[in-house]
Amino acid sequence: RTDERKVFCPYCKEEQGGKAFREEILGVILSLMPHQTLPSLEIRPGMEVKTIMRLPRGNKVSLSNFFVSDALFLRLLSKTVVEITNGMSLFSHSNSLDCCLEKAGEFGERTNKQNNICFDEHTNQEMKQIYENIKTIPKNSIQFIAKEIHAIGSGICVLLKLLDGADGYTLPDILLKSPKEEFIKEFLKEESKSLWTGKVERLGISRYALEILPKLRIHEESVLGKLLLSADHPMHATEILKTENNSIWIGKVRELLGVFGYATGILPKLRIHEENVMELLSLDADKPEHIAEILKTENNSIWIGRMKQLNLRRYAIGILPRFIIHEDTEMEKFSLDAYTPEHIAGILKTENNSIWIGKVRELLGLIGYAAGILPKLRIHEDNEMKTLSLDSNIPGSVAEILKTENKSILVGK
């Protein structure tokens, strides 16, 4: 072959050479070596490797006080009996051979990159072995070195079981996605607030994974930078819609609460900290059924507290009367986008001047048919606004405004 690159063992301190040595490593990587029995394996910093052989399923592996890649760790969890002593740290797998490191400094530039740790799907047999291993892992023994942790399908179960022992430090961003219900059925049997997630900066949950939100126990002092919830099928939110309103604690959300698709229907289920000040609340619903559950609630029944920006698009505009906006709210931007008359049909049935939005300092923007709901809004009488923008080139979009008397809509100063 023309590719004459050499392969070296990452554990050996001295460079090794020779055709036999290289073939030995490649044999393991390419699964060409004959099966050899190894009773146990201990991996620790500074150890020297004299030979390499395949580790049979069920053998014991001891990990002690060092850094290991997510790919290697998950493979060990699913294939062997793992023992962790003196803690360990997980980092993102790469194409290089550095799957075990003694200290963070050995990452070089990799520690400065926003690497992602991934928990992918596993077979039933692998999951059984993983659960057995997780039972024996000491609490607070695993740290995660990454910008984000992605868990897909059955990998969600693995991650949440491991997080049960994580406390005392802020976790990386966590993104959970399940394309099939079967992957989260086990968690649906759990009691509410029984799965510890600790302190996390950003939490994203999509599709069937949305159903486990009531099972999560978010730290009381946690301040989520972003909470993103999405569901593109009604089956993704079947069970969570059965929970009581205001029963799912999410605490404080600093930057963004984004709820999309059928996930919009669970908004009444969320309980936000009463002193929360949110940078942005963004809701988008492109089908009327996305807001059907919320429309069953009474007006002024969903507490969202203070916010700096509120963006509602399409059918999501229809739930605006359900919000309880803090009386001292002073928003920078308030934006509503509606592209068909159906997007505002429900809100037009409310009384004029009945929807409190407080003060809007920078911009009040009503786009398309949303311009027609201006008479329904109640703005603080002492409000000083820089820009009021009504943007629509659709005939009839301001018909509701034209029905009102002159000087009947208060927009402040």
C-alpha cells in the first residue's frame, strides 16, 4: 500500500517501532487478532503497556483518577465490569488514539474547543451490563469535560443514571432526543422529580424525550441559560399533558425559554421561579392543535414573570391572554408575527385594553395580521417607547383597528 504512516500506542512512554508491533496494534483496532483471555485490566496514569490483546466480555476493568474518552468509557461500560476509584473525567472522543490521558493539560488545544460528549443508542444486552455497572459507581466520581452532552435514544437512560451521582459543579449543556418511545418507557415508571440533573447551563429536550421532563429534578439554585423544548408530533407529549398544571419545576431561566410545535401545549405545566427575569421568551406554533391544550386554560393563568423580550409567532399569538406578565415588567422588545387571519382569530374575541404587557422601552413590533390586535393590548400609562412598528402590506390586516374610535389606543409617550 502507499500509505506508510506508523501507528503508536498512546500509553507507552517510549516510541515503539517494528513491523510486528504495528501489526499488533492494528490487529486490535481492526478486530483481526485471535481471541485471548484476560482476567482483568487496570487502567491508571503512567502505566506502561507491553502487549495488547482483546478484552473479553464480562472481565473487570478498574479506572482510577484519570481522563478517558466517552467512546472508550461507554464501550467498557457495555462490555465489561467497570470499577471506578478516586474519580475520573470524561472527554470527547476524536479520531486520534488519545482515549486515555493522565491530566487535562495533555489535551492541548482540544480543551479549548467546544467538544461534545455523546451517549448513543445501545442494544438490550449492552444496556443490561451498563445498568449493572452504574449501580456500583460512587456518587460524584465522574466529571464531564465538554461544552455539550448529547444523548440519543437509549443513551438518555445511560446519561441520566450517571448524572444521579453528579453534584457540586455546573454540568455542560445537556441535549436529549429520543426518536422512539421505547427508549424512554423505563423512565415513565419513575416517580416525578426522581432523576437528578444538578446544575446545568442549557437544557434541550426534543421529541419523545419530552415525556421525561416531569421526572427530572433540577437543582433549586439552578439558573438555566436556555431551556429549549420541541415536539413535532402529538404523541411526543401524550403523558406529560396528563400532569397537573404548574407542577414541573424549572426554576430560573436567564436567557431563553424556547418552546416549539406540540411542546407549546405543556407551557401551563411549567413552574418558573417567581423572581425570574428572562432575556427572551420565544414561542412558535404553526398549527392550531399546537395550542389546543393551552386554550383550555383560563386567561391570566400562566405565570411567566418578567422578561426583556417576548416573541410570539403564528398561532402562538393566541395564547397571549393566558399569560400573567409581572406588573413591573419593562420589556425591551415585544414582537408578534401573524401571516393569516386564523393566527389572531381567537385573540380578537377578547375585550379591548385587556391584555397587560407593561412597559416596552425599545420596540413594539406587530407584523402582518398581528397589527390588528393593537387595541387589545394594555400598555403602562407611563410607558416611554422608542419605536412603535406596525408592518403589514396585507389588505384588511388593520381592519380591527379601524373599527375603534380615534385616540382610543394608549401607547404611552
